[in-house]
Amino acid sequence: MDFQGIGRALAELLPQNNAIPRALYFIRFARHRIAAAGKANCDEGFSLVVATLNRKEFLSCAVTAVVSNTQAPFELIIMDNASDDGTSAMCQLLQAQHPGVVRHVRLKRNIGTNAYALGFLQAKYKYLVCMDDDVLALSKGWDRATIDAFERFPRLGFLAMNVVQDKYTDGAKKHISTYSEATVADTTIELGPTGAWFSVTTRSIYNEVGGFIFRPYKPYHLHDGKYIRKLAKKGYFAGILKRTFVYHACGPYWAAAYGYRKMWEVKYQRSYYKDFLHLIDNVQIDEVPSAQYAQAMVIKGEQSCGSAGK
């Protein structure tokens, strides 16, 4: 009898049954925090963690966007939620093309956004970046602009890049009327609802507030919102870097255009997201946008806000 399989099935039927894996994670996190505290300074640079599941075309574009537009030292850790579409083979190729920079971690099963918490335990640089696999384009100079923002806003805890909003996606950002602005020198931050599509915190702040919530049998909990609430309790704030853009290809149009209906259904099958399921059925595909289109829209966004990067 497969007792391990039975146990896994029972755990998946009871999403609240996270006690043992969470306890093991907390032990790892505590060790990680102690090790980090023992270092006078961590390496200046960016550790980007991207969680992915069966979207290798998007993921390939996301890796290209990071490699092409990052100038500071960085690493890109791909947390593969047991994809079965060829993602693993592609990631091995990417590792070979970018040795010491791109790293592929294949998980035994889909744990959704919990993969970010595991990825950050492996990060080596000062700045921790939570990146969605459908970020297809990115402003050059985002890294320097991010460093400037954290230096100029001492209580900044979580910084998202701005998003392109067009006929294909809203980028997961709310209407502009929900934001106010704060400016120091030439860095402007929009204060308001912030998501983790491409967002940065620091290792010291992450460790101070206790990191992301880890609930492996609840794959798609709102890890970013919970983290922001933890930051607020410690006196930190979150915001969006106004003039630095990403193209976040979220929403039903891109998913339908690239054949990612299965991923859409996996993500939104939980009861509190079921209202989103019908959206992909209503999409009328008139054209398939490309990564080149996404990059052009990022440049257009930068131009509409003036100079890019701040």
C-alpha cells in the first residue's frame, strides 16, 4: 500500500493541514536568519526568484528580459512547480547558457506561490526580487533605480515596478485614482495597492518581519498582501516605482493566446477565485501579441512618464 501517496492525498484534501511542513520551513528560515545576522554585509546585488508552472514560452521571455536589462550583479533562481511541458529541459539549457547566474530548482509537486519562500532561502544577494513568470519585458536600469529608491526612502519595505496597461492586460494594477505620489530627488513612488509581479525587498527587512507565509498545501494564497501587512506592523510601506516598467502579461487574453488555459484553471479553481474562471472563455483572439510588442510597450510607458529608471 502506498502510504506516502495516501498521506499526500489527505493533505491535499485538507489545505489547512500545513503544520508539519510549516514547522520544518520555520526551522530552515531561523537558521537562514541567524546565518545572515552573522555576516557584516551581504553581497550587493539582486536575487530574483521566479515561480513557474507549465508556461515555458513566458518563462523564456522572462529570463531574457532579466538577463538583457540587469547591470548589477544578480542571480535568477527558477522555482519549477513540477512542470510537465518541457520547462525542465529548457531551464537546463538556460543554466548552461548563463552559468552561475540562472539556477533551476525543480520541485516535486506544485506548491504555487510558496515557492518564493523556498527560493529566498537560497538567495545570496542583498535585494530579493519576487518575479512572476509572465513578466515579458523590463526597463533597462531597473536595478539602479531600485537601489536609489531604497536609499532615498528609509522605511520603504516592498517596491514593485510599474506596469504597462493596454488592451491585453491591466498588469494587475488598480486604477491610477487609487494612488498618491511621494518624491525624493528624482525618484517617485506611487503609494497604493501593490502586488508582487516584479517586486523588491531587502534581505534584512525580509528577515526582520519574518518573510513570506509558507503554506504548501494552499498553493495560491496571497503571499504579497500578507507580507505587506507584516511590513506595515513594523513601520515599513510598499509602493510602485513610477517610471520603471515591466510588461506583466497577466489576465485571460495572454493566457488564451498562448494556450495556457490549464494553468489558468489550476490557479483559479479555488472557491474565492472562481469568478475569474469564466473570463478566459469570453476572450476573442484577434491577434497574438509577442515579447517584442511587450518590450515596445515598456519603452512607450517610460516615454510617457519622462526618463526611465526613476
